[in-house]
Amino acid sequence: MPELIAKPALDHAPLIHGACRMDPAELGPITSVALYPGQEKAVAKVLKPLGLSFPAPNSLSANGPVQLVWTGRDQAFLIGGEAPEFGTAAATTDQSGGWAALRVSGDAAAEVLMRQIPLDLRAQAFPPGRAVRAPLGHMSAVVIRDEAGFLILIFRSMVRTAWHEIETAMRSVAARV
Amino acid sequence: MRIPCPLCGPRDRREFTYYGSDDYLNRPSPDAGEAAWDDHLHLRANPAGETHDLWYHEAGCAQWLRVHRNTVSHEIYGAELVAGRKGDAQ
Amino acid sequence: MRIAGRGLIDRNKPVSFTFDGKSYAGFKGDTVASALLASGVRVVGRSFKYHRPRGVLTAGAEEPNALIEVHGATNQTPNVRATVQEIFDGLNTRSQNRMGSLRWDLLAVNDLMAPFFSAGFYYKTFMWPRAFWEKLYEPAIRRAAGLGRLSGKHDEGHYEKAFAFCDLLVIGAGPTGLMAALTAARAGADVILADEDARMGGRLLSNGETVDGQPGLSWVGQVLAELGSLPNVRLMPRTTVTGAYDGGIYGALERVGLHKSARPDLPREAFWRITARRAILAAGALERPIAFPMNDRPGIMMAGAVQTYLNRYGVAPGKRVTLFANNDGARAAARDLMAAGVQVAAILDSRASASTVEDCPVYLGARVTNTTGRHGLRLIEGHHAGGEFKLETDCLAMSGGWNPTLHLTCHMGGRPRWSDELAAFVPMEGAVPGLTAAGAANGTFTSHGCLAAGHAAAEAALADLGLTPAKLALPRAEGLPYAIEPLWAVEGKGRAWVDFANDVTTKDVKLAAQEGYTSVEHMKRYTTQGMAPDQGKNSNVGALAVLADATGRAIPETGITTFRPPYVPVSVAALGAGGRGLGFAPQRFLTSDQASRDRGAPMIEAGLWYRPSYFPKPGEATWRESCDREVAMVRGAVGVADVSTLGKIDIQGRDAARFLDLVYTNTFSSLALNRVRYGLMLREDGFVMDDGTTARLGENHYLMTTTTAAAGQVMRHLDFVHQTHCADWDVRFISVTESWAQFAVAGPKSRALLNAVLDQPLDEFPFMACGTVQLGGVSARLFRISFSGEEGYEIAVPTRFGESLFRDLVAKAETMGGGPYGMEALNVLRVEKGFITHAEIHGRTTAYDIGMEKMVAAKKDCIGKTMAARPALVGPERQQLVGLKIATGTPPCSGAHLFTPGDKVGREESQGYITSFAHSDLMGACLGLGFLKNGRARHGEKIRIVDHLRGLDLTAEVCDPVFHDKDGEKLRA
């Protein structure tokens, strides 16, 4: 019998340029949760024991390391914890291996990311607790702001490109100082 | 140009894929006849002024939007989710 | 010549740079233009058409003459304005548009030929013979006319794109812009202040005026210090706002590294997309020349520029300066020169009545009618109220008045309005939603007026933004009168230039009018006035005034050409920043990527994905050898291929089956649990969109696969159908492409290979079955499907286990005489089996064309069904999918056309075309798939294949597209 070895999407060492730092992040399991029409109450009931609520667009609900992040109409990603049984209230899929996560932090993080993401990511416009779907260059991403900085979810197959593009932005922002 | 996505907020038009007139929302029944189908797929008004057309928020929430805008002034009056319309039973 | 004690240059920081190979000294804060003028260099370039010696005309981005090449380690940038380029140690610049030296340009002969080179010369002269154009005229003209040269190499410099957002964008940091930014910033608005100059302050840096009783410079310093200390203000010097676009978006070009020696990672330029809720255009005004005879000699400059060189750079552009002006404001330049100890020969005021009280002679009613001095002005001649004059002077400062810099207000179709009082165009209000022009850009030409206008514009913007202005006392400043009497052109013998950059004279404009090009747009195109790098900033209003005069119309009636973005030239590298390499197209890597590369597989792009072409073995010299071996391996033993690139969409819900029935032509509600079915998807117009297999994993749970190429399109289509036609259905779907690594295991030994890796050997698992299996404790999905025609499976594991499983499968396969196979073998295998890809379903083929019309279920509706039944989309006239067998010789290529033997080879005779081909060892022939008119009825016929592109002319036998195992016995084994 083979021993299947799990491999992370990225094994890069953390990167620091100027006032910005980038790390590969390990998020644990990711499960997509998609409400069926009219199932808001039923889903809320399942989420309640977890200390979570279904997030409004562009936001997230968090309880300790577990967060439920809005990712689309009637759809959210449960990150960092095992999914409960939703029965007929919501469809779930395992998305764990499909996404790679990058943490981008430091005083220049927003400035760096605004080279690649066409949104106002500055603290007053994009405070902790915000979570949006947005393009990073030509790549589809989930952009989450928490106290520690930004968490970027990107398709696993493209994460090397995302790393390279953010690194390039980090370098050019740092070179201006 | 910025399109006000009802879910994601105002976003640059590069995040969207254009499709065409909102005529596409009204699919004829299979037996509606050639003229109705031809009209549905091919015949379009080309208004100078207000128009409703369909945009897909591909780089965002993956929703189809019905955008109300003006082809002359380029003003965008608003956008609604196609999925949020009333009476969309097939 | 430097003037001691003047200027904002840092005299403690000398800088050395080169111009045409010669080293020059300047100071930090100098531009190339100011440093060259300080060194006494007068000729800095040659004119576009006549190759006349030209000097610096202006002190800003509108410069038409002093265009230079900047040579860097990795770049060669032509047409850089010497008035904008700051100097730094090691800066290497060259003059341009010359043959030989700048001083003795061989093409200066063009100047002697000037009588022949009038407007429309090329149109009239090089008409005939036609063949001469490409070979003779065009190369000669291109060499003679034109500006700087490109290096011919890729620009390896680093350019950046970036996004910014603000409540208020203030464009220009002169008195208006500074006051507007300060007013808005103190009220708490989120402000961006952008200015194209390296140093903010605008005319206050040049005109020596006072603000609130202190030097204007000190006031600028205080305001900038306060703005710089506020967290809600972003100062963007060296940033030109180049365009205004829909939705409050502004394009802006920032010179990030152009004023420093190249450093790794430091962008040369950044192109910003700024989204602003409100904007104030405080871009100032541009001084305009007067078209008097021989007005283009080095030493003839704009009066405002002379003042700037003196006060800002501490440079006197001449030893004995003369002023020629039609307005009061310009006299400040003469006064400042005299205060600095520079001799002013005279003030030549074109007006009949004006003050004559100055510390130098003042002549009214003056006109300059000729100038002398080939490489620099020596003498001017003319007449004034008192008679004729001749004056020795080495610098003539001219001022024909000012034009508000209103370009941005025209970028969305706004037309400027003519003001008789200012003898200038002023902006149309509301032409760009959210943008207000203020200060000089709006025709207010006094410092005090500008401060007041900036303040008022900001207050109005704050009201729109819902913010309350803080109390702020308006500083007092000078209000020098701007009394002007228009003077556009002076009659005389010599040529009088309107457009220096494109060598257009008043005579050319008059000729255009005479030949019928009386519309301003026609005159522009006929004379090329306004089409040079300065885009008419110096010449537009003057030229149309001359045209108005020549056609007997008033200026507003004559109209003005349209200003379009960009306001200043923007390098393509900056516009396209971020769009090269990975920024152009992300790379998608399979989990098996490294394992494939470890085996020496060349990777080929499939959309954004990188897939192995083939896996070379020692001794194999060509890809064909590897490919043929891999095909034989799959047919004879077992092969492993990574097929994770196929799109995978998880579909769930009580209405999932109903939804699939709507999007597929065939029925999926009837599919048994744990079974897979091939499905065909149409566009609403009846043509095939995609195909793939869909598995039923549970009662209300399906897994759809799409082709690699159409994964995105299918997702968009499913979203459309769902949201448009059945948003209330109980169905939810999401892409799981990236969640699973999936491998094809194909060949007679495929089951044995699987059994070697599965925790439990496979039991009953018929063709088109699917189910969950365990591998080392990991749950995997197994599908019995085949794209090779052999017994085949696809096994999917969570992505993180992909690489491990691939390596293991390949290692075990090799012990069974198998191994990995790549895209080349995959293609041969599927062509032999007659399986289609997007080469066949390319958007113009129907279910009928590919022989699948029976898959369109009769009992239900589906997307595309009605339109697919159109008479023209079925029948013998259609080109139908066929196989083609070519016994020997060169393989054909996709795109080759098919002809009935004996027919003429022409477009109308074409019977079809080839879409795919492969060399097949198995069939001992070259195989093709293609579409042939009425093809299904023509099996057994000979057909001629012609490919003009590759020079091929072959004969093939038409046959069934399925060459291998027609009855599918192997598939079901």
C-alpha cells in the first residue's frame, strides 16, 4: 500500500521587503457552504453551536480560529474547522486543497497589494473583518482583512504566480523609500 | 467605468464580462416559433440613450447583473442581480 | 549663465551629466534644459521637417523643441523633454533628428528647400509611381523627418501600475491646487494632490510674488509641510494626470525613477488609476507664442519660461534680453531680469496704449518682423509707433497671452468656450462629472484670484462630499492685472512658425484654407499642426486664429480641435505596466509538474496550464519516438497521465438533475447512482459549446467535468442559465477543479496497476462506473472512463496528495512495462479512437455535424435544442465529421482544405478541412479528423488535401472517424 504524502501548495520561506512581509499560510480545512433557497434559518441553527453566523456580503463571521468567510451569493467558506452536517439546508464541498493562502502584513501591505488588486485596501476603507472576492492581477482571489494583515486565497495551481507578482510589488514599493 | 455590483460594491469594469442586451433574459418557449427565437437571439435595438444590458462579475461574485446605463452620457443608473428578479420560474 | 543668489537649485550638490557626449555641470534641482542654458548651450535640437537649429522654448512639459534621447543601461528613450528631465550624475543624453553633428546637420539642406515643403507636400509629390513609395520615398522620408530613435531592443526597465482612491483629487499644486488641497485636508477629506513638476508650488516657484506678506515660496513650504504631515493627504509630485474617464477615474503617470540612476526594483515610471469622488483641475495655464517672421531661433523663448529660468534655476538665458508681449503680466519677467542685474534691451509692447513706465525703454505698437542668427539669436528688426527698429539681443522673451490648461475637461466630449476678455478658451462647466476647473485653468490669472478659486472649489467639493470646511483665512496675494490685446501673427517676409514641433508656419495654415481645408479638423490633418509630441499645446489656439483670419470667421466660430487623453505622451511600457510575463498570463501548475520535469518532459502550454508533451527515454532522438513508444505502451500495457486540468464542477440539490437536463442535450435525471455519462452541451444558438462526462455521486449530487479549454466558459454559462432561468431551483454548484488531482490510468493493465495502489482490490467496476475507493487511508474517487479507447480509469485524490500519487502510479506502472504519457501520445490515442476535442467543437459545429444528433433528447427541452433544429444546421449540405487515412508521406496539418479529386482548387470548391491529425503506428498511416461536406455518405472515397500555407498536396481515404476498436470491446473489457 502506498503512503500518500500531503504536500503544501507552497513551501517558500517568508519574504520581507521594506515594511511588508509575505508568508505562506496554512489554513486547515476549507469547506464551501452554499445555502439552498430559503434555508437561512436552518443554516443559522446549524451554525449557532459553532458560534458563527452566515456572513453578509464582503464580511466574515469568526469564532477563534474558525471563520466563515463570504465568497458569493448565498455562499461562504468555512475555514479552519471541520464542517458540521447541514442536511438539506446547504450544499457543501471540500475546498481544502484547492486554495493556497498567503499572508501579507506590515505597514506597507495595503500599498503593495494595491499594485495588484484594484480596490481601496487602506485601513479606513477595508478594516479587519472585511472579506471580498476580487482579482489579483488576472487571478481570482478571496481577500480577507484581519488584525494581523491580509489573507489572500488563490487557486492552488496559480499560487506561484501570485507569490511572484506580490513579491515584485513588494520590491518596487520598498525601492521607492 | 465603474459598475455598482449589488453584492461587491462599485468595481472597475475590467472585473466584468459583457454579454449583451437583457433580451437574453426572456427565453421563448420551445414552440414559440422561428420569429420569436430569431428575435430573442439576434435582433437588437441599438439605443442612443438608456439601455439595460447584462454583465457577468467574473472577477468578483460570479453573478450576472442587469445594468441600467446610458450609452450617450455613459451614466450608470444602477445594477441589479439577475438572480434576484421576480418571477423567474422556468 | 548662472545668476548668483537666485534659484531653488542646491548649489552644494553639483551634478555632472553628458549631452551629445560632452560633459556638463549643473546642480541638484536643475533640468537638462536649465543646466544647458546655464552652460551657454543654445542649440539643443533640430526641427522636425526643415532641420532648423532650435533652442529651449519653454520650461515645462509643453516643450516642442528641446526633445532629447536619454540613454540608459537598459533603455533608450526618445523625445524626452529636456525641460522636464531632471539631471543626475551619469545621465547620458543626446540630441535627435540630425544627420552628422547637431551644429552641422547635413539635412539642414531641407531648410533651403523649404519653398517646396509646404503643407500637403507629401500628399502632392509622392503620388506616383506607386512602387516608389515603399522602396524609396517612405524610407527616405522616415530617415529625414522624425524625432528620436528607439534602440530596437526590448525595454528591460521596470514599470509599475497601481491603483489609488480618494475623496478629492487635486490636479496641480500651484496656488489654486495648494489652497484647494489645504481647505479639503483640514476638513478631513481624503485628498490626493498630484503635480507634474518635481517640486510643488506651480508659478509661485517662478514669479517671485508674495503671499500673506511673505515670499510665495515660504507660503508654499508651509502649506506643503502641513499637507505632508496629515495622514489623509497623499502628495504625488512628478505625477501628470493624463486623462479623465468615466466613473471618476483618472489616469496618472508618475516619473518614479527617471530622475535617478537606475536601481534594481525601482520602477522607471508608474501608471496610476485614481478613482476620485471629486476632482479639482488646477493645472494652471500655458503661455502662447506669437507667430512673427523667423520666430524659431534659439534664444527666442516664452517670457514666463525666461522668468522661471531666472527665479527657479538661477539662470539668465541671455546677456541682453528683449521682451515682446501683448499683455501686462509678461512685464514681470523683464522687471525680474533687471532686478537680477540682467540687461533688458527693450520692452516691445504690441498694444497701442499701455504703460511706458519701466526701468528700460518701452515701445508701443511694436511688431518684430525679422530675426537674425543661425545658431542663436543676434539681432531683431521691426517697427513700432515711433518707426522702424533694429536691436541687438541674444534672447527674445515673447508672450502672446495665456491659454488655460483645460485639456482634461475635454476628455469626455466637453467643448471649451471662448472668452473675448481673456482672448482664450475657457473650460465648459460640468464637462467631466465630478470635476471642477479652478484658478488659471479656469481663466483666473492672478495669484490672489487663484487662491480664492482653489478655496471656493474645495468648499464646493466638500459640500458634495458631505464634509464641513474648517475655518480658514484666505491668504492675501498679488493681483497683477492681465490686460491683453490679442496678437496672433505678424506679417512679414520670412516664415512665421505656429507649430514649432511639426514645423508648421502661418503660410501653411493659410494654404490649407486656400485649398479648401477650412474646417479646423481638416487644417490640422493637412498641415499636421498639433500632431507632434506637444499635441498642439503651444500652437492650437494660434493656428486656429490664423485660420479664422484666413477664412474671415471669428475664432469661436472656427472652433477648436478635440483634446483627447493622454495630456502628455505616455510610454507604452508605462501603459502596459504589469502586463508582461506572469502579469500577462498566470501560470497554472499541476501537482505532477515537478515529477514530470524530473523525467525531462518538455512542458507545453494548454491555456494557462503547463502539461508534459512527452517523457523522453535515453536513446530517443525525437519527440515522435517518445510519443510512439508511449502510445504503444498504453495500447499494450498501461499509461498514466495527469488530467487534472479538466474542469470539475460539483452540482448538488434536489433540482440538480433537472438542471443538468436543461444544460445538457441528453438526460441525466435517468443516470443511475455511481454511474458516469457522456454529455453534450449546446449554446442557445444550437452550436456545440462543450462536452464531458458527468458522474452521479449521490441522489442529489453530481460531478460534471468540462474540457480544459472551456472550463471558464462553461462555468459562466451554468451561472447564466441558473441565475437567468431557474434561480429559485434547489441547485448549487461550485468549481472543484483545484480541489482534486486526477490521473488517467489507461491500458490493458490499468486494473492491475490500480489494484497495486488501492487499499482493497477493485471488485465489479464496469465501464462508466464510479465510486469511492481508499488509497493508504485517503478517500479517492474512481471513474471508469477512457479517452484512449483502452480499458481506462481516472482516479482523483485531494490535491495535496497529487504529486505523491502520480510518482507512485508511475513507478508501479514502470514495473509492468508501462509509464507516464504526455499530451502528444494523448492526442494520438484520441485521434485513433475518433474522440473529439475543441479542435472539432470549435464553435461552428453542431451535434449533427459531429454525428451526435441522437444525443439531443426528444422528450425534453434543453439549451440550444430549438435552434439546433434549424433546417440549415442539418442535412447533406453540412460538413460532417469524418476520418481521413493517408497511406504514406508527409502528414497533413490542421487547417488544410479538402477537395474532390479533379475539382479546381479554389475557395468555392473547398469541401471541408482538417481539424486534427496524428501519425498512427497502430494503423500504419497518418490519421486525420476533419469536416467534409456530406462526409458520412462518402466513406471510402478518395479526397484531395491541399495546404497552400505549407505547400502540401496529398490524397486521403475518407472513413469513419473511429479507427481503433470500433465496437468498444477494449473499452468495456
